[in-house]
Amino acid sequence: MTPKTIAPGGTLGIVGGGQLGRMIALAAANMGLKAHIYCPDADSPAFDVAAKTTCAAYDDAEALTRFAQSVDVVTYEFENIPRETADLLAAHAALHPSASALATTQDRLSEKDFINRLGIPTAPFRAVDTPDDFARALDAIGRPAVLKTRRFGYDGKGQRIIRTEAESDRNAIFAEFGGAALILEGFVAFEREVSVVAARAADGSFAAFDLCENEHRDHILAVTRVPAPGIAPETAQAALGIARTIADALDYVGVLAVEMFLVREADGAERLVVNEIAPRVHNSGHWTIEGATTSQFAQHVRAVCGWPLGDPSRPGGLKAEMRNLIGDEVEGWRSVLAEPGAHLHLYGKGEARPGRKMGHVTRLKP
Amino acid sequence: MTPKTIAPGGTLGIVGGGQLGRMIALAAANMGLKAHIYCPDADSPAFDVAAKTTCAAYDDAEALTRFAQSVDVVTYEFENIPRETADLLAAHAALHPSASALATTQDRLSEKDFINRLGIPTAPFRAVDTPDDFARALDAIGRPAVLKTRRFGYDGKGQRIIRTEAESDRNAIFAEFGGAALILEGFVAFEREVSVVAARAADGSFAAFDLCENEHRDHILAVTRVPAPGIAPETAQAALGIARTIADALDYVGVLAVEMFLVREADGAERLVVNEIAPRVHNSGHWTIEGATTSQFAQHVRAVCGWPLGDPSRPGGLKAEMRNLIGDEVEGWRSVLAEPGAHLHLYGKGEARPGRKMGHVTRLKP
């Protein structure tokens, strides 16, 4: 499908009002578009930079319809949008990425099935719908393993690690999840976590940013380094190829991120295992604002508006390091401002609660 | 005077809702500030990216007072603010640049007097308040010369060139200006037009971007090239020194631009003559968004918020070229988007009238 081209002056509808929606809106404004943000939270950071805002629930069919009808194209900043919401939006406006790409990637089970069918490895996994399923899955996969909700998890929420036999009281653990659909995933003994942030346009053109290495703390991204150090060029190339295979198979339009594990074999060989797909701009792509010719946010806007993709290369070949400012780390903003060459980004959020992403800092180096 | 430091989460008041106010607001948002735009035009481009807006006249004392009281600091995007407006704002909020810096620079006569008193050359000039003044000024300065309104001119508006004796009917020409206070300026036989865009903080710290060469068409900036080519390094250094002398003498806080003529003497020596001071971010600084570590807009926000100035250097030593998209040139937006490495900026303005600045394109080259 070739989407209609949105002309400058048009309006981009963005579902979700967090920092990702905010940064998409800022990129859209740079290119002469208006942003209309839809979010249930009255103090959404993205509201502060939008030409129009709708504050309503994700199941408010009337508000969703009005929103979709008032914009030229709809996109979203997060994958935890109910399927019904996506379908309703798509009935009234062009929706990119599509409702089907969203459905495939927002459920860990369908996502891993989809990836494996493309011949791309993931961690071993089993669906867990009952306590008996849980027991069988543990037998098949072994320990340690991670029991996760299939949907609506982020930053380690909705997960529980099962390390020992003692932690395997299947009824009690199963009950903790309150009946949500679950998946048990095996552990991957990885050396590094990497990600590919890339864009695909409706005409099939594809542009990937350089491979990122990601360091997590307490399940939250802490640092991204680009290009990912200590990895063979062929492996980095293979990672970009995996992202393209996935994007093509989803007939994807927009920016997506593919998180992968780099496994080092005993003989030193490098192997990639896909962890998950984020059908949206991604925290590991924030470095592109200063570190790439086209930022991931501008790239996403280009793709969803039917515009040509931009150049994803790093100008001057500079290396980038992005550090999140989480919780009270944001209190160091003044020393970041005083550091030559440090790029401070703050999201305009109120309270600096533990684990809350308040901003990030990007540093470029030769 | 040390201004109070504005913390992220605070609100920056911006008087004026055009593209400069819009780009200041976008830079402020990147650093976690809210923008409140004050502008009489309901369809101001800056309104689309602001957390708050006030649409009211520049002489609406009640609206100005409410605006100033609702923000943490006030700045402005253009120098044609009535003195009374600036004084009223300054009575209710920190105003940067100050009302006195604005008063000095918004009147061509006081501006040139001020510059000459610093020992910095300008074109020859005479105040013209009557037809007799005009005759005497023409005798003193010779032809060609330019008769200008002292205030409220921009992009060649409020100007008339006097080339020949036949054009010197002093009564008729004087009458054309409708009684506005005037200045007659001599022509400078310049080789190039250059500008320094620089920032000064309240503590006296100063950071200049590299010297820009500017090419005008029909009195409107068309192209800026950085670093200005074909100019001796000592001359470029001297230009930055002139900007600092001016900023210090104004006790300036914020970004300013100093436009200069480069005159080539018969023996090849280079001489600088100041044309005018813009007490604000400037079109010849737009290249800094991608071409400098800190953009002029981020730098202005830093200065007026009492934050440390950022690094003005060009990352990777890349050269920048900025071209304005004026009037229907904006219709070429799609081919700019398709050009690798071209950075398209559009201002979200409605109609592409002749002479209207609709956007710009920045290209970086090794």
C-alpha cells in the first residue's frame, strides 16, 4: 500500500503523550507539521509542544473517532494500545505502523512465533495459560527462566525470574499474575545487549542507524553506545539484515527497534538472538538527535507521512553515548549543562519518581 | 546583575510568535522548559509548539502584565517592541535582553551613535528630522546614500536609496516616509557581508559562533556560509572581538547578531564596518541547529535562564550552508527531503507570500 503523502502544514496525530510522543511532535514541528496528541493523562509531557491535544481514555470511541478524523495520519509512541483502539483509528485515518504490525509485536507470544517463522532465533519459549502449562514449560525450558505477561510489559514490569526449584510453586506464582496470559522464556547467556533502530517506508525503502549497544540497570535502559563496540562488522551487518527482514515481513511503515542479544560462542564466534521488537521510536535511538544526520524522530515522521527516508549516517563519523537520567539523576542537570559538548534533554515531567525516565544526555566523541 | 536561575519545569515567556519565537520554544522544550508565547496574531507559527499562548496586542497593558506575572523570565524574538511594552514587561518579570539594550539597538540613530562611541566604525550617517536636515545630510554624505526609518524596519522595508541628483527632491521624498524619524546612511563599498552570532551571559561569559558570510537578495537574507570563506583568520577574530565589545557595553544577556561589511582596501587589507545589531537570535544563525554543538536557540535559552553557555564549536569541523526558503521556494520541500544530508526546516506558516520566510535548509560538508 502506498500511503498518501502528507504535505507540510498537515497534522500528525500521535497516540500517547510521553517523552516519545513529545520528541516525535518536536521533530514534526521542525518540518512544518502540526501535532495532535491523544493521551488520557492531563499532564502529558507531549501536550506542552502540541498544536492540538485530546485528553481522553483509550477506549473512548467517540473521542478516538473525532481525533482520527481531525488529522492527516495517525501514529503512536507505544505498543500497549488495545487492538480495538488501533482498529478504530485505522477505520478513520491512515495508521502507521499498521494495526496488524502492532498486533503481532505487542504480544510476546505472537511476536516470538513470528520471528521464528522468519528463521530468526529467539530465546526458547512456551505459552503459559494454566498452572499445568507453567509446570510443563519449566520442564521443557529449564531454569533460570522468566515468566512474563504476554502484553503490556515494559522496563521489567510484568516479569518474574524463576531461578530455583523452590521458586517453582506453580500455583502461587501463576496466581501472582492475576490471570493474565503468560509466556515462559528461557535465559540467554548473552555477552552484550544490542539493538537496531531502523525505518521502513511504504515503498519498501529501508534505512538503519548504526548498531547500538545497550546497558540496562534494574531492567531499565541506562546507556546506549554507538557504534556498538567490540563487535565484528559482519555481525553488525547481520543485525541490520535481521531488522530489515522483520520490517519487510510486517510490511512496516515507520521506525522500529529490534532488541537482540549478542552471544559469544566458546570458539569466539558471535551469534544474534532477537529479544523483542518495539513497533515505535525507541530509547536506544535517542542518540540520533545529535549523532545522526536524521534523528529517529524525524525519520519516523518522514516514513509515516509518505516522505523519502533521511540519511541515517553519523556526521563526521562521531561516536555517540546516550545516558538516561532516571529518577533523581535529573537533579544533576546543571552540571550536565556546564559540561562542554554534553547535550541535555529533559522531558518536562513533574515528579522525579524512582525508575521514571526524566531526560537523557548525549555525548559525541571522535 | 545576576539573574535568578530558572529550573527545568519553569516557563519561558517569549514575545513574538514568528519562526524565531517558534525555534526558541522548540529549544526550550528540548531542555524541559515550557514556553508561553505572546503575540497579537492568532495564527502565529510559534503558538503550535507552545505550552501556553496569549493572543493580545503589544499595547494591552493588562494582558502584558498577566503574561509577565505567569512566567519565570521573558525574552523576545524581535527588536520592534515598543519601549513602553518592554518597560512594562520588565516591571513584572526578568526581561532578557534588557529594555535598555533593546532601546539602544532598535533605533538606527542611537545604535550607530553607541557603536561609534565604542570606537567601532559604521557607515557615515546623519539624523534626518526635517527636509532641511535631509538636504544637509545629502551634502555631507554624498550619493549614493540610503534614507531609512530609524525604527521598525526589517528586510529592506522602510528604506529608499538615493542614487542621483534627480532623486533628491527632498520635500517629496521626506513626505513619503509620513513623518517618521529618519536617518541618512552613506553607502559602504563592501566586498562581503558577514555576521557574528554570539551569546553573553549575565556573569559576563561570552561564546561566539564562527563568522558567517551572508548573501542577500532583494534585501532579504538568502544564503549563509560558515565559516565565512576567503577571510583572513585575524579578521574573523576581530569580528568576534567587535561583537564581544558591543555585548559587554550593552551588559547584554542572550544571543545577539552583529551584521558587518567586509571592505577590501586597495592594498588587499580587510576592514570591518558594523551595519547593525540585532538584539535577538538571527537568521544567519539558523545553521547552528545542526552545524554547531549548541544551537543559537538553545544558547539563547541558556543565557536568559541564567544557565552556563554551551559549546559553540562545529562538531567534526564540518562547514555549514543555510539557504532560506522564501515565498514559493518552499514548494521544493519534497526534493529537499529527498536530498541526502539536507536538513529541511519549515515554519508552519500558511500562505507562501512573496518575500515571506517559509523555512530554510541547512547542508553540512567536510
